[in-house]
Amino acid sequence: MKLSEIGEFGLIDLLTRDLVYDRSRVIVGAGDDAAVLKPDGDRWLLFTTDMMVEGVHFSFDYCSAEQVGKKALAVNVSDIAAMGGRPGHAVVSVALRPDLAVEKLNELYLGLKEAAREYGINIVGGDTVHSPERLVINVALLGDVAAGRAVYRTGARPGDGVYVTGSLGAAAAGLYLYTHPDTACSTGAAAHCRGAHSEPVARLAAGQTLAGCGISAMDDISDGLASEMHEICGASGTGCRIRAVDVPVDDRVREVAAVAGLDPLHWALFGGEDFELVFTAAPAAGDTVREALLQIGVTVYRVGEITPAEEGLLLDAEDGIKPLLRGGYDHFNI
Amino acid sequence: MKLSEIGEFGLIDLLTRDLVYDRSRVIVGAGDDAAVLKPDGDRWLLFTTDMMVEGVHFSFDYCSAEQVGKKALAVNVSDIAAMGGRPGHAVVSVALRPDLAVEKLNELYLGLKEAAREYGINIVGGDTVHSPERLVINVALLGDVAAGRAVYRTGARPGDGVYVTGSLGAAAAGLYLYTHPDTACSTGAAAHCRGAHSEPVARLAAGQTLAGCGISAMDDISDGLASEMHEICGASGTGCRIRAVDVPVDDRVREVAAVAGLDPLHWALFGGEDFELVFTAAPAAGDTVREALLQIGVTVYRVGEITPAEEGLLLDAEDGIKPLLRGGYDHFNI
């Protein structure tokens, strides 16, 4: 059935079922002018938003509607994770093509609801509007964190180590495979990289654990490690030196890069959408951090250190030391 | 300058100036992964969102970018007003055409910031992404209300009066004038109606005042009075009877309708976007409400009453009593 046949109000009825995960914090969910929520008075609120446009951030040619729904929520959860917080309530706006099948939209919402359950989020409202050409989905997510315990981008200090919570570049390799379907790599490598692109997982437990370890700064890797280092160093007033040889890249990503004739390090530094966390910590905190993350099954990699601002942002690569270019995904120059 | 020349990061720098209105409630605003906010522990949170698509909800052919920015915020404030609450913090996502002039985007943000100041809102974050054809803007707005004092759609009871906070149909008349520029009406009528469409004002003070008067249900008129009555009666399990002769329609709207050869009541009932409030109150509360609103300069109009569900939703018109059709703006059947 096409959206143009079911109409807006039928659609809203269809989509507003089973949205609330934890009733105890929701006085009124979707269905009134605004949701009514009980705050936890001792905690600070976290508030973030992300928009995804069909054909720009995702394509139904290679992602299922369910994956798009899950990803729309996961990218927001990743922002809350990067503050060390816990997600709470989301509102979801979708601009819909009239030729979109209702079944597809239903799948999108199944993905949203599944991710909401996984991350413990209530979907408490939204908006559905018309869009002539493309589906656009916007999620705004409210979370919270113990007062005084949020981790900002501003706290990095010279001498701190720079760490990431997992290997990088798989999401970019996955996007490459989706857009170059004839690439002759192994099934295992293809599945790993495609999955990293279409079903990213936000590092929620790691973010919360790290917030309890006295780390100095944190960011999620949405635009590539290099871009996030520019964010952290810019906000903290520091430089950094990243060692290329220490940037973790999975063998399956290396395989895809080899077949494609590309440099896997480029994907790891500039690819983005890996949604691992990058954080900085004083040398003394290094072991605590490593052990705390190990307890929750997360391996941490030290990729470099924070330096004084005047040293700039550097990449220590095989062919010498050079400036670490921002180089991340620029949404207006693609 | 075109957006494609300035790039995403230059753009974000440009847009994230002067966003915060009340620093005391914002620990961190735009610029980190998520905003960090101090909740007022005794109050309940309100959370709402609205999305606007270029060419569907607005057009730069007849709205300035500043007006679009103001409206994007005002329509969300209207939802908070309809709960009896006060707005607090907003996150703003925009999907931008690369051929959009930076000056136009700057104007859009000036409009957002101006509306934010008027309504006492902090803009604490957002997302800017690429959209090939159309500008899309999404605002998610967080507000609060004294615990237990939110006004829902569910509380209308048979015997309650139905009231609106101002005259209806001007926004629809304005849209008609924008899309039929040759309509030969007076300058005064044209300015009034066009302004109602392109610069709607949310009834924030009225909503807060009404929440203190013990009214039974409230909604903002975004989709037309008829559609909102379906919302209230559906949520409350009641019927209603609206008297056509009592629906307030400004003389300037009547003038435009006469020139256009259309029925002004149609605009008032089904036109939408007037952003007045419709509410229900027990007969005993009528005088209190009227006086409280008069104190803040708002005239209230009684347009009908709530009836038992089995009587249905009726329109008492010149040519007899008939069903009050929903008839609101259906975003997928336009």
C-alpha cells in the first residue's frame, strides 16, 4: 500500500504503537502536543539531534528500511555515549515520499523501536510530513548524566594519551563495497564491512564506563578519527600526534582495501561512521581505563598523544611526520 | 557565497554564534556531542518536534528566510503553549541545498535566534547536512511545566464549553493570496492575512494562563479547528457541537474570501496554521478564563460545547446540523 492511500492520520495510528520502553518516566508519550516526562532531578540533561537524508546518508539500494531506522537512533545514542551519559527519550520526524510503500515505513519504525529497546529509549513523539523526492529522518534524543560527570571535548591536556575503543575504517570499506558491488573480496570481509556501515552500534557501555574513569576528553567517531582530533584539539587548545602504525585496522578492512587498490589507513582516518569512541586520558589513568573497558569486553587502542597547541596536529606515518589534515566527510563538498 | 564554497565546518562556525539566551540553565550548548542542561527538578519536562520542507510547508517565493526560521521555532513553541508549559531549549537540524546562498542561511538563523529571544529559548545544538533539492528544517524543543499542571487533550467532558483564543482562517487566506497573487483585495486585508501565514505567533502567555485556570483540555490549531476537535474528542471520548456562526473570522479574511469567491468558514475550520489555542472548560470556569485572558490582552470566543460521544462531532451551520468532518490538511493527499 502506498502512503498516499493510507493518509496521515492512519499512518500516525500505525506508527505510534509500542513506542514506550519504560513507562515509569513517561507521563504522556506520543499523541498529545508534546510529551510529558519526569526528570531525575539530580542529573543533568543531555540533548542532541541528527538528520539523515535518503541518497545522501543512506540508500534503500543497499540498506533495509529496518537498518535505516536503527541507524537513525544509533547515531544519536553515539553522541550521548560520547558524553558519558545514558539515553532516555527520543522524538522522531520523518519526511516521506508519497510513493513509499507503507510496509517500508513500517519496517523503518520496527528498526527504530528495536534500537530503542536495545538502548533503553522511549520514543515519545514525532512529526510526519510530506517530502516530494526523498525520505528525511530526524531524531532528537534526550539523555542524562550524573551532575558534574559529563565528558567534554575541551579537557585534553598535553601529555594525555589518545585512545580509541575499537578498530576503524570498516564502515567506509562497507560503503565502498555497496557502491562498488563487483569488488572481489571474501564473503567474510564483505559481511563485516557492510554490517559496520549499515548497522553501526553505539558504544554506550564504554562511554559510561569511561566517564567513571576520570578521562579528560571524549568524542564519537562520526566523521573520521582525523576530524574528531581536530574537534578535540580545537576545543581543548592543544595539538596531537597520531601514530599511523598504531591506528587499529581490522584484517577484513585491509583485505577490501587491497582488492580495491586503496589505502586502508585513509578509511580509518577520514572514513567516518565507525561510531567508536576516541578519548584522551592522563598517562596515570591508562591502566584503569584499560581494565575497566576489558571488564565490559571492549579492547582499547592507544593511537597517539596530546601535545602543546604550537606543535600542531601531526600524523606520524611510514613516510614521515606530516600535518594531520581534517579531511573528514564534508557534507557540502561531496 | 554558495554553501558549497564555505563548507560544513565554516558553516557551523558561522551559525553557532549567539545561540544561548539564558546561560544559567545551560552547562554546555552547541559545539560538543550533546548539550548539557540543568533541569528544574520540581517540574515535568515537555518534548516536541516539527519538521518543515521547502516547497511543502514554506516557499522562498513568498517567505523570507528570516520568516521561515521564526516559523520553524514558533510552531514548536505553539505545541508547548498547548500543554500550558514554557519552552526552554531547542536543537535545530537543517538539510541544505548546496546552491543556497550563505546569506540566505544566515537570515534563516537570524530568524531562529530572534524567535528564540522572543520566546526565551536557548538553541543548544543541531545538525547541518546536505540535501540535493530542498531545504528541510527540523526543530526539537524541550520545555517544562509545573508537575501535575500540564493540560492534555484527554480531559474534555460533556457540558464543557469549547473556546478559541482568537479569530481563525487568516493563515489559510494568506496562503491563498501568496499562491493567487492577482487577487484584488485591499492592502490591509492582504498584509494581515499574509502575515498570519508567514509570521505566526505562538500563544505562549495564553497557554500558561489557561493552565492556571483549571481548563479541561487544550490543543493548538495547526491543522484547522475541525481537525483539532477530532483530536480532543477522540482523546477525551466525547462528541462536540460547533456553531458556525460563533466561529470568529476577521473581516479582512471575509474580504479576501469574498474576492476569491470562497467560503471563509472553510478556511476557519479546515485551513490550519492559525496557531491559536482551542480549549475546553467546565461552564463554571468560563468567567475565570475570560477574565484571566483579558488581563493579558487575549479575547476568547466560545464556539460550541462538548457532548457525549454517541452524539458525534457536529457542525451547527446556516443550512442545518451536519457532521463536523475532520477535513484538516492531510500531508499525503495534497
